[in-house]
Amino acid sequence: MVGGSAHARVAPDYIAFTVTNDTPVSTVLAMLGFKFNEIGFGRYRYRQGAVAEVGGLEVYWDGCQDGMGTHVRISGKGCRHLEDDPFFEWGEWFSDIRKKLGGRFSRVDIAIDDEGYNVEFDTVLKAVENKEVTRRGDAYDERYRFRGGRKEKTLYIGSRESEAMLRVYQKGFELGGEVGWLRFEAEFKGKRAEGWVTVFLTHGWDAAVGVFRHLWEFKDASHVTTDRTRQRAADWWVQLIGAAKFSFKLGQAVAATWQSVQKWMVRQWAPSVAMLMEATAGDLSPLLELAEIGSDRLKEKHKRLIAVVRGCSDGSFANLSFA
């Protein structure tokens, strides 16, 4: 252990799912909420593909065999783009992919970022080398990469072919920082991916993070016992999992600012509003009608932001212009 903040951030960092029913590709693209450009070829045994203009989201269709449906892959960058929407919530998103699209998840990576640098890489490595971690399978692999004259370390706990693997690496260095704080990234595939989504939707973030301890439990070597299942967990591991909280934007406190809402609305809505104004020669009644329809569909997260904007007394919401 080293000194630092107890806080650790947890968030999805890679997602893959497939829609195998008759849902049109256009519906899948619309659900993702970004502008896509077709690339004229496919991958993963699909003939056609498209990528989001912002990057990080790929969609493939027209499979080499019947019934392959539409396949979607979202990188860590794509996950962050999804979160840029100030009204975005992961629970709602995963639920919509399942219920509205009938999607099945084939891979979900969940990252815990120890940005406070509470755990050193060597602490994790020694625990694995000394077999102080209970896990399914005993495979592990340590790798290095030299970049900018610096040695960056990565540890793979488990096999890449398995449905659950833990990857630990110095994310702080990868981002160009001077401190090599660690990212603990669980890679769930197949039934494990579907299972994680079910746990998350049923029990929330705390239980979803708790899955880490169900699959990988680092033990306290000083606690000697003949029954390993009763051996005490390492303090650093318990503290890391306990500190791993998802930082909601609008959902927890109102971390979304009006400025972020403005940027999102300009990107997502401005072209449609411009088209409507052109088509109606500037008549505002269609917009007012849309606002009336939307008022009946406001969710709690929208109402929280309305209350903050109306109740703000420090002037930060004084200018509601989109300019």
C-alpha cells in the first residue's frame, strides 16, 4: 500500500452485444444516439459496417450466415462518449439494449481505477506469484512495455480464452502521468458478461463491483488457517473494492452542469431544430407542441436538473443561451 485517496472510480470500459432478431440496423444506430458513417466493409464475419463520427463505436451487419443479426462494439472511448450525455445512466442503457433491442451481451469489461494510488503493482504481482489469490484457474502472465524511456507493467490473471480474466496495469503512466496508479479491469465474456449485466440491473453498482471478489479474492498471507476459504482477505483488496464507486453525473447529486447540457443539445438536437424551423418558415408552434409532449415524459433525472437550474443563486445558470 502507498498513501493516497481512498476513492476509486468504476465504470464500463468495453462492451460488445448482438441483436439477432429482426430489428433494423437503423433502429440499433438510433438507439446508440450518434451519427454513423458506413465504411464499405465489415469485420467479425459481417459484410457491412459503420463507425460513429466521434469514434469508439462500431456496428456490423449482413453476416456471412443467417441469423447473425447486428453486432455492436463499444470501446472505452465510446463508453466515455455515451457518458457525455448529461442524462445518461448505465442502468437505463443496459436495460434498453436488452428490452428494446433484445440484445445479448458477449463481452463487458469493467474497470476500477485506483487514481489515489493506494495499491502498488508489485503488491498485486507478489500476491499472484505467492498464490495468495483464490481464482478459477492458475494462469497468469506478466508483460512489459517500454514507452518514453519508462517501463510500464501489465499483469493478466487468468486465461484470455476464459470467460473471466482480470487485467491489472499502470493506467496512470498510460495516460502520460508521472504516477503509475493502477487500473483493475475485469473482462467478462459469454455467460459471464450476461451474468454481470443481470447482477448490475438487479442489484446495482455495489453488487456489480462485488463480482470482482466472487471471482478473484486476494488473501492476507499473515492469516494462517488450514481452511483457505476462511482465510481473511487482504486489507488493500477489501478497501479497493469498498472504495470503488461509480461517479454518476446527474443521477446522484447533479454533477451535470448546464454547460454540459448545452453542448449535448447542440450536438444532438440542433440539426433537427434547424430543419424544423426551415420547414415551417420559423413557426414556433411545432416546437411548443413537442415541449408539451415531452413534459409528460420527463423522468426524475430531468426534474432534478430543472430544480437545480431554477434554484441556483450563484449566477452560474444566468445565461441560458446556446451561443
